[in-house]
Amino acid sequence: MRHANWANAAAGIAALAAVIVSILAVPGLRGVLGAGLALIAAAIAIIDARRFIIPDELNAAALVLALAHAWALAPHAAMEVVGLALLRGAVLALLFLGLHLIYRRLRGRDGIGLGDVKLAGVAGVWLDWLTTTLAIEIAALAALAFFAVWHFAGGRAVSVTTRVPFGVFLAPAIWLAWLIEAVFLTSL
């Protein structure tokens, strides 16, 4: 139980830091929306780590914020920007759904859950094409690094059936990629 308390405290501190960084690094409405994304990403990570599930309500909240963010990027061309964001989200969700179905067909069990598929769609709405791939790479590398350390340092067994709560890594990676995009790649 003590470990869970420390993990909760660390997650809370990380979420608070991400909120502050969002607001300070990206002024205005976009920073506030990014702060909302940080809080939702933290909640997704905590819940997925504990229960191996990403609640639909959190994916929906992140999607609503993403649509507001797309509008805030170019309010004068809101229909076009929101439409492109939805297209990116649909493409990414379909790609992850394809992975989900192929893995299930080949292995006879789920590899990525539908919550991960929906979260990938959210990533596509929040991020541009380049930073979407960056978020997925960050999440995949972080998951691999975590489980390598978990295995080798902790002496724990890892097998092909070891469950990995990918949302723990993807949700914060979406926020981090958003921050990189907003600070370094978006010229407004």
C-alpha cells in the first residue's frame, strides 16, 4: 500500500508540473487546453496502470479538448482545421484498430485494447502528423525501457504474455508531443 501512495503522490506532482509548464510555455487558451490534456493524460496513466483500462469518459474529454485546441489554432479557418484534425484522428484510430484486429487474429487474444485505439485517435486530433509519430515513438520506447528495467533490475519474469498498459506511456507522450509541437513547431 505504501508503494501505491508514493506512486499516487509522484503522479500528482508530475501532473501539477505538466499543468504549470503548459500554461507558462504556451500562453493563452492553447496553454489552458494543454493543461487540461496534462490532467487527463495523468488520469489515464494512473487508471490504466491499475486496471488495464482507459475509460471512455477520459478519451471523450481529451477529444473535446482536442477539438477546442484545433479551433484555437486557427479560429478563422475552424472548419478546415477541425476537419483535418478529425481526419488525422480517424486515420490513426483505424491504424491502431488494424493492429488490434491483426494481433487478435494471429495470437488469439488482444494485444492492444480498444481504449488504446481510441486514445490513438485522440492523439491524431491533438497532434499534427509529425508529432503524432513522435508521440507513438516516445510511448513505445518508454514502455520498452520501463519493462527492460523492470525485468533486469527487479529480477521479474517477462514473457510474451506479460501485459503492458500502453496508455500509461501513450497518454503522457501525447502531452509531451503537444508541448514540443506548440513550443517548437507551431508558428503563430
